[in-house]
Amino acid sequence: MNFKTMHLSPSFIEIEYIIILLLLTMEKETCQKQKVSEGKACEETDIGRIPDMLKETLTSSKNESTVMCQKCPSIILKPGLASTTNIEQFLPFMYQETASTTPDGETVKQFWCVDDIYSFENVGFSSTVGQIKYLTCADCEIGPIGWHDLLTKKSYIAPNRVKL
């Protein structure tokens, strides 16, 4: 996978959001067709439940599958050990095009939060940078795949930087 493709790939949350919006649209269209053909009103409770499902998914979902390294077959985290959180953090790109003193990167807004570092199967930690340590795959050392907050002792994995 090249640098640009990886950078532009959507996260699992963005894909799930799109799927739920498509389901909502299809449900509304089906209801409207039935309303016209049968002379009945659409039940708002059926259509209205999807945004609640989306809100719950974005705020409290756990990783449902095994989190693996993008480059090698190493398992980073087993299912159900991290919760989705919305927090902004700058992460250097995993693949740098040129060597420079200030790495290029992106601000990532969605992470899986891991409360205990011993929940990880295979993760490495960088040297301290400010109040954080970057997380890498312990086998192939690709990264950063996330970061560890030294103050709160919580770790954050970027879903778009790992494989499910």
C-alpha cells in the first residue's frame, strides 16, 4: 500500500457511518413507497432508531475484531479490549517521503482507547516526546499506530493505521 492510498483510506467508523446513512435512506424510501401504495403512514420509530444506533456506535463501541499490523501478521490487540473515542492528536505519517527534522503528519480524530497497556498483544513504545510515547508494532516497528498518554496512562490506537 503506498503512502497516499493509506493516508486517504477511511476509518472503520467512517465506513460504518456511511452504511448506516445508506440504511436510513433505504428505509425511508421503502416506507414512502408503502405509504403511497397502501395508503399508510410511515412509523417514525423504525426510521428514528438508526441515528441512536449511530450515536451509540460512535461513542461507546468496542473493537469487534482482532487489530493487526498493516505490514506484518502480528496481532496488536484482541477483540473487545478498546473503546471508541473522539480525541484529536497529531501523529507523524507512518511513511515519510523525505527525512526532515519536523515530520509530516496528520491530526487524527478517532481512536480506540486502551485503558491498560497489558491488554496489548504486540506493541512497542517510542522514546518520550513531550507527555506522550508513540506506539508501534513490536515486530516490524512500523508506526506510529497510535500514542500513549503518560499523564492518564491510557493508550490510543488509530483505526486507519492498523488492519482489522
